Amino acid sequence: MSQLTIFDDLRPEQPVLRTQDAEAMARELSAIGVRFERWESPVSLSPDDSAEVILEAYKPYLDELMGEQGAGSADVLKLTPDNPNYGPMRQKFLSEHIHTEDEIRFFVHGGGHFVMHVNGRVYDAYCEAGDLISVPANTKHWFDAGEKPYFTALRVFTDTSGWTPHYTGDAISERFVVA
């Protein structure tokens, strides 16, 4: 189940708020400029479906979302525990960083933690199948799908160069282990 846990950034052991209510999650995240939605769609796909099948199935939703966001395209990212490159990939995303473009993801299968560090608080948004999250450009964050990742996500973007991580040098993600 999707969940939002908020901490004071000096107290990783003591949550300020924990909720699984989608409306409460959306409200709390919108206060820091993050968009969170649960999509109820009739689309039913297998984890084995190809990227092309997934993109076609979600085309009506993506067309609307890309129109709202001014984004130009979408792709599919799949990650499973048997991916031999996962260790280095995970390490890359575990360090706090920013992007120069909004990071927009819709989870088709599985899930992962988007963790934002804003105004002295840490917002751990565990997203799963059916969740849309849009983290604004220049928002400090990291992502963790755990030691045994399993997710399929749609990524929406205008320019993939905006996805280049710019690391903050803050080791805060080491204090807030979420997976």
C-alpha cells in the first residue's frame, strides 16, 4: 500500500506523520510542490508485457498528462532483482540529488520510495502500482527500490538531459534508510 512518512530531518527515528490515505498524501505532498495521484484505470497488464504494449495501453492517460505538463515523450523503465547492473544503479539514485526537469513517474507494477528533502523535513513517499508522482525540478531527493527491486514505471519527460543527477553532497540519505 502507498504510504507517506514525514520526518524532521534531524530525527530519522521519529516520524512526524505516517499515512496511507491517498488524499492526505496528495495534500501533504502538494504543500511542497509534489504532485501525487492514484490512477484508477481499467488497464490490466502483465509484468512480462513489452514497453510498447505498456505505452500503448496507457496512451490516453499519457497524452493527457503530457499535454498538462508540456512534456514531449514517455518511456518504460523496468527493474527486477535479476538485473546485473542494479547495484551500481541503486547507489547512483541513493545519494541526494536534484534534476533540472520535473521527475514524473507512474508505477505500473511494483513500487519504490521517492524521498524528498524540503524545508527541514524528509518526505518518504512509497509509491506502488497505480501511483503517479511528479517531483518538481530542483527538489532535493533520492530514490530507493530496495535491495531486491521490482517495478515497472512510465517516465514522462521533455528532455532526457534534465534527468542528469546533480548531487548535493549531503549524506542525509544515509541517515534515512527507507527500503
